[in-house]
Amino acid sequence: MLSLKECLIGLWYWPKYRFLGRCWAMGCGRPMVLHSPWARYDCERTPMAISLTEQGMARVLIAEAEDLIA
């Protein structure tokens, strides 16, 4: 169950994301306000257009190695 504070934070950020944000889906990048419900449905199931940096990939490899040792 969400606290009142968490609900109020969500009420502040949802319109900001929905009306001013851009889509992060790979190959999209449109403003979120221009998405129809069906387009938003498709974009929510598309991989995000982000990638790991070399430093991030090194951290992943270290974490995997620690899991193998443990």
C-alpha cells in the first residue's frame, strides 16, 4: 500500500511524464502526449533505447564473477 506522500509524488510526476516527456522505446522518441493508447501499449513492450557504457559493463562482469565465487 502506498503512503500519502508516495501518492502525491506520483500525482506530480505522472502528468509531467505524460505531457512533457518523450518516449524511450527503441525507434520511437515521440512526445508521450502524441501517443495514442495503442501506440503507448506497443512502446511499453518495446526495449528501451539505452545501452551500458564500458564502465557499466565492467561492473556487470565483476558482479557476475562475484556470484560465481560465492
